[in-house]
Amino acid sequence: MTEKIINGFEISQKKRKQIKEKVELLKAEGVIPGLAVILVGNNPASRSYVTGKGKASQEAGIHFELIEFPETIDEQKLLQEIERLNHDENIHGILVQLPLPKHINEESVIESISPEKDVDGFHPISIGRMMTGQDTFLPCTPHGMIELLKEKKIELNGKHVVVIGRSNIVGKPAGQLFLKENATVTYCHSKTKNMKEITKLADILVVAIGRPKFVTSDYVKEGAVVIDVGVNRLETGKLCGDVDFDDVLKVASYITPVPKGVGPMTITMLLENTVLSAEWVRSSLSRTM
Ligand code: GUN
């Protein structure tokens, strides 16, 4: 059974080692990749994600700045800080942790980040570039899933991928990235009728719906690959995904666990994007010299 479990933690560790080597090469050329993360308010889940991003950056040798604002900050002040970071030569990546307080317009904030530093890949320019197959920062969670599947040498070409969930952060871009890999993509969401009939057609089932243990074995075709993006905290304090892991493990050929599945890969892809941004800066500098 354990060979069915895609160990995102182990794969992440391997990739982070490669990222660290790239950081060392950049440093030898005088470029220190820098990541700035803005955290507004005191949401415990957001704080925990941001702490994880900081720790992983520092382990990879990436310069990390955490900028914290109280819940009550006004939008203008936040936009001014982003503008300052857009011009800060020590910073190659800017990430504003979401969600933001209700009085702040998330779209304006995302659009104020320079696309050249948009390591989350959430800016409409980054999304447009992704959809048209241009070089850009890919959104970290969907990119992390594709990398996990490639690492396990799971064929994507011609496969039917069903994505449950249509968020801007995960579901929608995941479908686009699978399409780029020549998969046939179907989206399901909260208004989908006969969802089980559709998900049972999936060779690869991506679940990003935010409901604990929503997908049970009767949603899954025998031998399908199941990617669980959910992170839910149960009353016991334990984390669980959107997939009923023990039940689905019986029918899936591969499955990602929660924790230690997709989660660590999201952070790894963020580090990769930050290094990519620093490399782009380095190559544009060497072109002008
Ligand atoms: N909140 C939950 N996931 C993410 C993410 O990937 N990026 C940002 N900025 N906020 C998030």
C-alpha cells in the first residue's frame, strides 16, 4: 500500500536541495535571491503558512523578509509598501498572504505587485501568460502537483483529469496546467450535477473543494490517481484532506496524503519561482553589460 502514497515531503526535500545549489551559484555571481512576504492580521493558518515559507527560504539560502501589518491597516498603506518592494533591488519575489481582511480589495492588491516579482503567479498578467504558454511564474500549488506527478513518472498526455474546485488559486490554474500537458480536463464544482458520474471517469482526480473527507471511494475509478489539495483541521486538532484517505487508498493507484503531500510542494515551488526571478534579473544584467 505504501508504494501508492506519493510522498510530497520527500520529493520536496530533493527539489529544495537542487534549489539551494542554484542559490549558491547565484550568490557566487553576487546575486542573493530575496523574497518578501506580507502578512496582514493574525489568522493562525496564514501565520503558520508564512512561518513555513520563511523557514524554507532561509534553509535554501534565500533572503527572507516578513512584513507584518495589523488587521486594521488601510489599503493605501498596503499598496505603498508593495510599491516600495516593487523597486527594492534586494527583493525578487513579493507574496501577499491571502485571505486579506474584508475592507481591502484583494484584486487591487494583487494587481499592484509587479508581474516581474509575482512569485505567487496570481497577477492577471501572469495568469494570461500561463494561459497562452509564455514564460511566467506558475501558481505554486498547481505547479507543485504537476511536478509530483512527473516525479512519479505518471503519464499526463491524453489522460482525463477531473478537477473538483474552481478557485483562482488552485482549481482554475490546475486545469490550465494539465491542459498544457495534453490532458483532457473537466471541472466540477459546488453546482455540478451527478458529480460522482463525472469523477468516476477521471484517470487523475484533483480535489480542491475545502470540505474534509468529501471524496470517498465511490467517487473514484479503480486505478485512478488522486491528488488531495485540501487542508482541514478536525476537532481533534488533526489535519485531514478533502479526500477520505483510508477509503480511497483501496481503489487508487496513487494518492497524495495530507499532510506531507501537495503542501510541501507549494512552498518548494515558491522558492523555485523566487530563484527563477533572481536568475531573470541576473541574465538581464549580463545582457546590458
Ligand atoms: N493563501 C493560501 N494559499 C496561498 C498561496 O498560495 N499564496 C498566497 N499569497 N496566499 C495563500
